[in-house]
Amino acid sequence: MDIRVYLTSGDVLAYCQNDPAVEAGLLADLNVGRLFAGKTIIIGGQHSCSLLQSDNISRIDLLTKQAISLPDAPAERSLIEDEQAFDALARSAAEASSAGAQLGSTYKGYGKFLLTGGHKLCIQLERKLQNRVDFFAELHRISEMPFFAMQHPKGGAVAINVKNIAAMSYFPGLAEYPKGSLIADQI
């Protein structure tokens, strides 16, 4: 199992666990929802020990071939690791929907989360747009959660410390926005 910790300083710390028995025990005890619950996280082995301040972690990737239970992870979101591929897909979706996504339609879009430390998380999502209120309520709901987790395409999971999301951008945009919104496209 590989663990990558993305810090608000911009650093990425990498750890490895090669003992299947230790990995199985770690995964059996793992509660992704509690990763950021305490003030610190300890990652240690025979050769190193790290004490990490939870507030200074933007993202943790747990890469493993073993299943990680994520009961609250939405199935309609998938991680895209290649940022250039993401940008091409997002641009294409925005061009195909030049007037913005219409309410009542299925929204197939792309979200980019800018994390403190200069890290990014790019996702593809698909969901029915019932109404404008639901879309913005979902964005606010994400911003108020302590963490957000999803399956990693290489196996395992990625957990995001929501308080370290600096911005969320979605492509394409919507056809209508709430009163008081600044209407402009990201360049």
C-alpha cells in the first residue's frame, strides 16, 4: 500500500507498507471519515515516524488493491488524475454547452478543486439537475463537510480535508445563477 499526503505547504509526503498482514490490519481499522477528526495523524514504521498536523493536510491518497469501504462516497463522481486530459474534457463540455447546463437535464461535467498548497483534484461527475437550488445547495454542502472521499482510479481511496479547499470550479457552467452572482467565465 502506498500513502501520499498532500500538505498545505505544497509538499507531498510518500509512505509505503509492503507487509500484507499489516496492510490488512490497517485497512480493517481505517475509518476515512476520522482521518482529519483529530489534531494530528501519526504515520510510522520501523524506519520513520511522522506526526502530521491535520489542519495542514489538504489530501491523503491511500493506494491499495484491497477494498476500502466508503459508504458516503457518491458513485456519480470519478477522479481524473491527468490534469491536461481533464482540461481538454472540461473545455469540450463547456463548448458543447455554450449556453450553460439547463435545469432538468442530466449534467455531465467536470469539477476542479484547488487545494491549499497548490494541489488540485479533478473529477468527472454526472447527475440530474433538478433545479438551481439543488446545484448550489450541493456545493454548500460539500464546503461544510469535514472531509470528502472517493474511490481512487488506481485502487484505494482519496480523502480531502474540505477546510483546505480554496476554490471549486465546475465546467460547464449553468444557464442561470442566483441573484447577486458575478456572471463571468473563467479564462
